[in-house]
Amino acid sequence: MTNIRQVYNWINGEYVPASNGETFDVTTPISQELIAEVSESTQEDADRAVAAAREAFDNGPWGKLTVKERSDKLRRMAEIIIERAEEIGTLDAMDVGKPIRNTVQGGEVDRSANNISFFADYAEMMHGEAFPMGKDYINYTTYDPVGVSVLITPWNIPFMLTTWKLGPALAAGNTVVIKPPEVTPLSVALLGEIAKEAGIPDGVVNIVHGKGGVVGNALTSHEAVDLVSFTGSTKTGTIIQQSAANTQKKVSVELGGKAADIIFSDADLKKAVPGAIRAAYTNTGQVCLAGSRLLVQEDILDAFLEAFVAEAKAFKVGDPNDVDTDMGPIVSEDQFQKVSSYIDWAKDNGLEILAGGKRPDNLPEEISEGYYLEPTIILAPDPNSKINQEEIFGPVVSVIPFQTEEEAIEIANNSIYGLDGVIWTENLAKAHRVAHEIKAGTIWINDWFVRDLRVPFGGAKQSGNGREGGRFSMEFFTEAKNICIRIKD
């Protein structure tokens, strides 16, 4: 039996239970065992966390530190994350169901630490601008912290995506209240004590657990909150923007996706097949960037599918704690039922299941109750069908044959989403043409999910608004102020 963790809120530098003493259960998707009892917070708890962050911003020492002093504490925080990598990675493997070789050996915790240290370095390189007006006046700009920032993060990559927001928020001088995902809160719950160990003052980092409809709404509508950064579903993002609108908060939302992964006939299949497999099934397909619509030029359809199906069928699906596991379970029963409903729909509508579509055979008894599903490939020629239009968020990829470059572009853009896209071709001119025509925030050519923290990241259409990364993050977490000085007598 797994040890059951007690997970509390972190407010003003200490762990505290919910004001009403209530908790909710968290189970592992690996085996459905109970692994944690987590504080189920109330409006009162949200108010308390915001008050702590407000006091720390208005009157605490954080804003009085020099940029270097603040950055040094963030770099120490990054070091502590690396020191605790095994613990953090193990929690994510147990909580989310992702293979431990991805969380620890695969560098996910390293990336989390780099999210903090990168923005510590970046803050020290930021500068304002001067705008002389002849000899009589000069304008100069400063970039000041916004204030109390609410960070709401998703359940699929909880720790890494929280640090992706926390790094620039703290580097800019803000204080924060983090609302972890209720499905996978365990690793994020450590960030308060890690910040304190790094020397970050009490009240600067606060964490409040609970349901989105209670805690999330209380935070996003709170009059003392100045900024909201959210990553998650389009439906929830819309609610958050409406909630924040009454007080004119700064809001950035990174939402859903339905990326087209385009395989042209001149693609190098030795690169395209494993690349498309990775885009489809990383994190059990529970990635907003997943290449879940596989567009394949008809000239190579048979050759591509033969290789792609073979690789998918060779995947080892099982216990994330096994270093040989390629893909773990779906995160929860609700998500498992949602993903399965799309497979049922495909079967009911006569679509061909090329691989998967069911639970793996012969799972070990100790994980036989987990939410496992084989990598699934569905031939779905109609671009307008439900399975090609809705975000499934699981290990299911649909295959859409196409004939011409123009047709591929039309199919790729036939979506309410516009987060990312992938292009496989050995023709550089074609790659440029198609990349410019696809309406999405990020396009990868002959690779997938290559990240550089300096570049903008975010979506078009219903995939969100705003950009994260480098100066784009720092601009969001700061307010530009112009100061005009009269210098003539």
C-alpha cells in the first residue's frame, strides 16, 4: 500500500490546512490507489493567500532587493530543484502516470530548474529605454513588477509548467499565488518550501489547493489580484477571462490544441516516423502540443503507415516506475472515459482502427486497475469529422490522407485551434511556404517540441492569447512606465 501523503496549503511561509479542515482524495492512475489527501480550500483560504501576497508585495523585502539579489535567490531555488529531482520526478510519475525516465532521466526536472535560472539571468540583462526630445525633455522607461500574480497550471505537466510561469513572475519582482491542478497537485505543493529554503521571503510564494470552481474563481475575480496566467482547457480559459474582466486584470491564457503533423511525400521517413510517434504519444498524448492530426501525402501513405503502426505496436505500455516503459496510464478515470468515447465513436461510425483502441493485454496484477490504453491510430479521411476537430488529449491519433500542398494547408487550418504545427519535408522552400500559411503560434520543421526559452510561445484562434518566453514573459509580468523629465531652464 502506498503511503498516503497529507498535502496542505502553503501561505505566508508555512503549511496550513484548509480553513474548514476539509480534504479531497487523490489517487494514482497507475493502480487507482489512494496516494494523497489534499486540503480542499475555501474562499477564506484564497483570501488569506492573496492577503499574504499583497502584504509581501506592498511592504515586504522582496521589492526592495536589487535585481542581482533577487536573481541569486532564484538561482539557488533552481539548484534545490535539481537536488530534489528524484523526489519531484517520482511524485509526477505517481501522480500523473508519466514514465519516470521522462521526469528524472528524461530531463523534465532539469527543464523545470532551467525555467527558474533562465529568468534569473534574463532579469539581470533587462534594460529600459531613453527617448530624448531635443535639448528640452527626455523620456525614459522602466519595467516595474505588476503586483500579485495568480498562476493556474494544468494537470499534464504540473511541476515544469508551473516553474515556466513562476520563473518570470518572481524574476520581475512580483509575488504569487499558485493554484495547482486538483488532479495532480503533489509536486507543485513543494514549491513553497523550496522557495523558502532558497531564501525567498515569506508571502512571496503561496499555494492554495482546491477545486477550480471555488478556489480558481475566488482568485481570478479577487480585487487584490493584479494578473492571471493560465494554462489549460479552452473552456476553463474562457471562464477565467470573464472572471478577471471585472477588475481589468492582465490575463494570459494558453489553451487547447489540435496540431496538424504534416508528412509530405519527400519527407525522410527515418526521421518523420519516430518524430510523429513522439508527437502523438509523449505523456500518453496528454499534451496540448500533441501532433494528433496526422496528415500524410497519399504517395507515401502505405509506406508511412506500415512503419508508423509497427512503432506504435512496439510501445511498452505499463508501470511508469519501470525504466523500460514507453507510455504510462491516462491521468484519471474521467479522462480515460473521455478518450475511450472517441474510440467508440470511431468504431460506431465505421472508421478503421489501424492499431490500439483497447486496454493492453496482460497487465501485471498490481496495475491491472490502472487507466491504460494502447497507442491508437484511426484512419479518418474526413477533416470535418468529430475525431479530427475536437481535442482528445490522449494516446489517439487520426490519419488524414491528402494529395497536394494546398490541400494540406487547408486541412491544417480547418480547426478552431492554432497552437502549433509540424512539417516533415526535405524541400526547404516548401517548408517555408507551408509554415507561413499555417495559422498557429509555433511551427516545427522536421522535429517536434524543441524549446528555446527565448522564443515566443502561445496560440492563435481558440488556443489562447498572449505569449510566454524570454522578453514576452517579462513584458507580461511587468508594467512599462514612461517618465518624462523637463531639462531646460
